[in-house]
Amino acid sequence: MNDNLSNDMLVGAKAIADFTGFGTRTVYHLAATGSLPTFKVGDLVCARKTKLIDFIEALEARAA
């Protein structure tokens, strides 16, 4: 895995929760409903930091 990809990758709901500030259960719920830009690798929920930042910025823009 190249450095850019490994630096952009979050593996596991806890890592995603720590990055976003959401609770772990919220991450699982949003991932299951397709509301959070995540993907599965086996049983693990994974996400790219850049996609999560875009997602949060879109939420902020809609709220403004």
C-alpha cells in the first residue's frame, strides 16, 4: 500500500469515530444506512479521511 493511501485510510469503526468525533455506534448506524462514505473489507468498516472531510463539509454547507 503506498504512503498516500495508508495515510488516508481509516480501518475500523473506532478509528472512524475518533477521526470524526462521532460515537462508534453512530458510525455503525450511518455506515449501515449508507449515510456515511464507508466501505467494508470483510467485517471491518473502512473509510478514507478525505471522503469523510468532504462529507462533513457538505453537512456544514447545508446547515449554513
